[in-house]
Amino acid sequence: MSNTLSVLASSSDEVQELPALTFLGPPGTYSHQAAFDAFGDSVHYVAKQTIAGVFESLSSELPFGIIPQENSTNGSVIETYNLLRSEFVGRDSFVRGETNLPIEHSLVVRQNVKIEDIEHVFSHEQALGQCKAFLKEFLPRASLVPKDSTASAARALLNPPSDGFDPLKSAAICSTVVTSLFPGLEALRTGIQDGESNVTRFYIVSYGVDVRVPWQTPPTDQKRALIRLLPDRDSVAWDSSRAIKALNIPISRIDRRPSLSSATFHDVYFFEVYAEGGKESDVAWFDCVDQAVERLRQAGLESTVLGIW
């Protein structure tokens, strides 16, 4: 933890020769922890207020980012998939890898606040959803207040009282890391997440596909790709078996979000595919994905490769 804190404390005003990586801030979020586990001191960390801010800031000056994709108990991160609908994804920005982080949530409060004092609980909507059982049992009457991130929820506890907000009657669900970053906070309960295993998977994203991802911890050997599919907007219903047959590659997951087109209830689909056995070379896997996209085109399906790794 000392290494993490030293990185968090480094001045962003210093001239940095390391490549920049953006994350959902402020410092102390799970996104920050996942990024540090994967990249260590090989990158310069830049906090953004929202997941959208991470994706939309990607540029030659900010070439890398990390965004939460799915939690093992609370499912897909909707904001991330909404962003994956954007035209710039698969054109300017791409998914380049993945990393997992075991999650342990804590109930954090101002020092000396007791659980019976709490009337409001702040956190990111994913964290609130991952602690439903604890909240139902111990804080059934508390109002749940979504925040941009878990760490920003903790930092809000240090704000002065205002209309509708009393920091001495509030708590945040976040990592215990914040108690080291924000003096005056303490963990009232730890390990409050639902289930014995709580893991969040993150996508590593980049501006362009040619820049080398500066991994400190090498990624898994599994070859994957993320493909966005837009069904024919004139069709009333979409037969997914048509796309599955055309892909002819093992599929690990299919996600769906409303399309950004004007057609009512017209959806966009995300297929994450993988190389069976994971033994193909990078070139062979790229060729395999290219051939699959061509089969989709021949089947009359509009597709875009959003990432390959």
C-alpha cells in the first residue's frame, strides 16, 4: 500500500515522461487500484470525474485509460456500454486489454460516527448494488445517494454541513484505502459486499491501436475481441443466431443496449469473442477476427471491431 500512496501523492504538475493513463477518480477508487496493480509506476495517473470523462479524454497526450466493465455480483456497468455505442470507439479509441480486481467494500464514516447515526449512504451505483444485503440488514431506513465514484463519495463526507446534508449522519461505501488518503475518516465496517467473491473486471482502452500498452503485470494469454453489431434498422425483430453463425468464433458474452439511432427500440449488440485454447499468435488471431467481420458483412450485418487483445 505504501507504493500506491507514494504514487497518489506525486505531483501532477511535474514534467512527466511516462505515458498518461486516465482513471475514474479521485485517487483511491477501485479503478485506481486496478490500474496500479496492472501498470505500477510505468504510467502517470490522471484522475477524471466520470467514466465518460476517461473515455472522452483519450488523445495523443492521454493515450490510455481504464474503465470498469462488469462486476461479478452486480453485472455489467451500464455507463461503460453506453459509451461503447459511440462512433469514436472502434475508430479513434479501442479496447486493448483487461484486468480483474477483487473488491472488498467498507462502510466509511467521519471519525466517531456510529452506525445508528447514519441516515444517508453515498457511493457509486455499482457499489450500492453490491452491498444490498448489508444495507437491508443494518441500514434499512438510510437513503442511498449515488455519486460519480466510491472515492468521491468518501471525500464528500469531509464537506461542511449544508441543507439536507449532515456529515455526522452520513457514510460512504468504498475501499479502506480512502482512510489513508483523507484524514478524518475511518472504516466502521469492512467486507460488507454481497457474496464471498466480488470481482470487478476492467477494460484497458487506448487512443489508437498502434501505441504499445505499458503493462507492468503481463495480461492473460487469452485472446479476445469485442465486436459491435448493428442489426438492420428496417427489421422488426433480430435473429441473433444469424450473427452467431456468421461469426463462427467462440463467444464469451453478448450484451445489448439501445441504439443511438432514431429508430424506436432499435438495439446495438456487443459480442465478446475469444480464441479457443488461446494459443494463436497475435497475427493469426487478428486474421481470425478480420475473417469473422467479413462473414458478418457478407451476411448483411454492420459490425465494428471495438477492440482486440
